[in-house]
Amino acid sequence: MNASIITIGDEILIGQIIDTNSSYIAKALDKIGVSINEMLSISDEKQHILNTLKQLQNKVDLVIITGGLGPTKDDITKKTFCKYFEDELVENDSVLLHVKEIIEGFYKRPITQINRDQALVPSKATVLFNKVGTAPGMWIKKENTVYVSLPGVPYEMKYLVDEVIVPKLISEYNRASIVHKTIMTYGRGESLIAEQIEDWEDNLPEHIKLAYLPSPGKVRLRLSSKGFDEKVLNEEIDFQVQKLHEIIGEIIIGTENDQPIENVVSDLLRKENRTLAVAESCTGGRIAQLLTAIPGASVFFKGGVVCYATESKINVLGVSEDLISMHSVVSKQVAESMATQAKKIFKSDYAIATTGNAGPEKGDSDVEVGTVFIAFATPNGVFSEEFNFGQPREKVTGRAVNKGFEILYKEILKKE
């Protein structure tokens, strides 16, 4: 089974909002074996919508559309559906009752005609009841293609996808299994990895595909396969992953299906009953932000300091002014002092410190733009490593954060 996903809204096309709906729908469909052929964002224009529906007719099994179901005049999806399916709008009693309960019961005001119009649906459509909003979803089949229209409001769309669409597809359609496994690697570039695993990649079975997904400081390797025996597919992919570990196991942290590296580090800290603090300059609190987004982080994360300016390193963290004058604010010595002070202040087992020139200007140091020192205070002492992550600025900070987690992970595994 294959599908196309369409988002309707000029606000997406002009960059006013980011389309997160398509990503959510794609992941949900992929999990149940529906292949995504394409994602489209189109304008709130009747003829454009009609042309798109026609172009996809009989080319895919399923078209899921989000947006344009609101109560205002610029929301034209229902009327456009009627035009395409040669249908008319009728009032649905169940939807109308639900709308009244929300407007009169929750908002405590009389229902208006605009609110009442939310209960209008094409007569040929199967109504997808939306318990968390006023706009119902619609399901219409024309020849070999099913068209599904969903509200653009993310939480309403998610409810209908999870509670209505996915169960309906599972019960009514035979689907192949799609299996993905994504291997997380840190500390080595995409081209070097490709050279190291070239023979392995060339000998992959034809039905197993490899994709490289690089980002600052890490490369994800995604293995994908499709078929009707999910158990066999998983066994085949696991076998290939085992062979991959034999080649580049030293840079593999885990699988994306498990969790990202900050979660891997947090789990290891919990397991070892260890705690962590951070002192961040060039990374601006991003390490702490990732850690505190993890539920229960207070068990292992003691706290952090964003000492961005030189004076904050001196006055808040307690780094020696003479040390900075002697070695520069971006240096091995200052990074190690920052880590040591953070470990001392927060009484943690480990501490990470970052200081560098993220660019585009040099700031308080004359070292080359892109230079970053990352220091680690551990139960056995303190050490640091120097890197040059190049440019742009976002690349520098992103790679510094990932490198900090990568080195800390390996250090904790040593178990002194």
C-alpha cells in the first residue's frame, strides 16, 4: 500500500508555520507498512487543490490531506471535496451534537451559524469523528484511491490518525511490513564511514537498502527492508547490523529506535549511580537543555552554568583571571578549570565544560574560528580535547554538543 500526504495552507508555503503534520502522519503510516510516495504542500486555492487530487487519482492507494477544515471562509477543503467528488454538503447529526456540547458546554456561549457549519460534510464521505475538536475528518474512495481529509490542528490530526485512521487501515487492508533500523554513530565523518563499510554495503541483499543520514558530529545509518514476513526481515537486518559492529563498532552508540545519545548517556549515569554538571560557554546551554528534557533528569543532572562572557567565567564559575590572561579564554587550561569548578560547585561525579570560537567573529580570543575545547572532570581527574569544527556557527555548536556526549559516554564506560 502506498500513500501521498498533502498539507493545505498558504501559511506553510510562506514559512509562517512549519509543517509537522506530514512527518507525524508519515511515521504513523510507515509503522503499519504503508509506503509514502511523496509529501506536498499546496495553497488554499480551489483549482490547485482540485488539480492535485486529480493528479494523484489511481497513482496511489491513499491520499491524506490536512488543513482547510476550519469554520472560516478561507477554509475551503470541504467545498472542494464536493466539487471533485460531485457531491453536496449535508448536516451530520452526531457532529452537530458534538459541536454544540463543546461550544455551549465548554465555552459557555450560544452556537453560531459558523459553528453549526462545522457539522456539514460531503454526503458520500465516511465521517471520522473528532472527539478533541469540532472539525470531523472525512474518508472518501474514488476508483482505486482513498482520500482522507483531516484537520490541520496538530493535536486533532494526531488523535484522528492514532485512534481512527491507523486502526481502520489495519482492519481493512492487507499491508506489507516495513522494517527500519537506524544505527547511531558519533565521531567519524560520512565519507570515512562509507570507505570503511564499502565492501559490507556492496554485499547487502538487494531487498535491504542503506541510507546515510549525516548531521553535525554524528552519522545515522538506516537499514530498511519491506516484505510480508516481519520476523524474517528483522532477523536479516539484525544479522547485517552485527556484521557492521565488527567493522565500525567503536563508533556505534546504539540505535535510533532506542534513544538519542543524551538519553544513552543519562541511562548510563543512572545505571552507574553517577551525577553530572555542565559549564557551557560556546554551546550556550544546549547540553543542559537536552538533559533537562529527559523525564527524571534530576536523578543524575545536578545543574549547570552558562558562562558565556569572560567575566562570568571569573565571577560566577571562579576561573582564575590570571589563567585566562595567560592562556586565553579559549584554551585547554580554561576549559579544564571550568570543568573542575563545575564539578566542585555542584558536587557531581562528572562535569563537561565547553569554550570556543563558534564564529563568525572571534570574540574574546584570537584562536581560529571554529576552535572548541571540551573538558571533562571525572572521579579520576580532568582532561580536555581540542577540535576545529569549521563553520557555520550552528555546525560548531551542534558538533560540540554531540562530541561532548560521545566522549563522556566512553569515559563513563571505563568505570575507573
